[in-house]
Amino acid sequence: MKTTPPYQHQLHYQITQTDYSALRTRLTASAPAVRSACGIHMLCFSSCLPSWDEPQFALYYYDNDPTYLLLERWLDTSRTSTMVAEAECRALLSGETDWLLERCNPVLRDFHDGLTQRLLLPHVMLTFHREVYALDGLDLWVALDSDVRSSLEHMDFLDPELLARDTAGQEGSCRLEISYSDAVAIPDEVLCLLAETAPRRRPLSGTRPIVRRQIAAYT
């Protein structure tokens, strides 16, 4: 399993295939060492009564190997995660939640509260390929996600072959994520890079308004 720990702040964009190719070419030339490249399967949980004041959760596994998964919790700019075994995830998908309390883990306990009290349910699955670039001298990394596909068949989450069948015929989309440590500023060189190579990018939900205004000045 390959993964890259996120910084405290993230920007998320939908990008076109043209922008993806241009941005990937520039990143490969300026940051030839890719920190990680892997396939990712993600299952998102959401409430029928969503609130920005409530934590959000998602399960991940990498490179078609669900032996161990990550359960990630995020609230505003805070992100925490913990490991989940495949057997535990299968129990969860079957409706068994008691084991979440038996682990005595604060992330799992909060997830249990979400499932039992805040009406969290498996919502959508995403499967995609990710390349992560660490830029020299900058306290951030850039991730390019390609062939992003979705499915609502959450019971197939742990079976890559069934996921491939569920998403057959979809035209995979592309996404961009920038993960950084500074609470406000993105380096000018990164903003210029986005303006030059990804002019058609569209912010996805979760991008902070203060950063949206900052980036708009460069477009």
C-alpha cells in the first residue's frame, strides 16, 4: 500500500483531460521524482442531514489490496485516520458496528456515533489512479487523479473486479488536489503553474473560500 499523508489544508479541482496532460507534463519536468503512484478505492459516508459542523468519513484501500484500509475523518481543516482490517470492513458493510467501540480508538468511536446517531450511510464509491508530486523547496504536494469513476454499489467496495464491472462504460474524469501546510498562502509559482496549465479547472466542494479568492486573482 502506498499513500502520502496530507497536510492540514487542501484544494480540490475537477480538471479536463487536456489540462491534466499539460499539468502532468510540467510537473514531471519540474519534479521528476514522484513520491507515490497507486490505484485508490474510496468509500465515502454521508448523512441524510449533512452539516459542516459534523465530521466526514471515508474508507480507502490501495492497489487493489483491501487487506488493510484507512478510515479517515475530517472536520474543517483537521484530518485524522486509523487502520481498519478487511474483516472489520466486511463486518461494517454487513451492518455490524460493535467492533468500532471494542477497538477503543477515538476515530472509530466517533465513526460509530456517526453511524448510530447521525445517520451516516455509505454514499458513493470512487476508484482512480493517483500520482503525487513533491515540489522542491515547497511545503506542499500536488496529486493528479486520473480515470476517476464512481459507483453506488457499496457492497462491492472490497472486490476490485466487481468495482471494475460496476464502472464499465464510464468515461473516467480527472481531478487535482493540492495539499499544503500554510493556512492562507499558496506559493505564487504554484498559482502561476495552475493558471498556465489548468485554466479550465473547477473548484470542488470543500475548497476554502479564502483560497478561492486568492486563486481567482491569478486566473
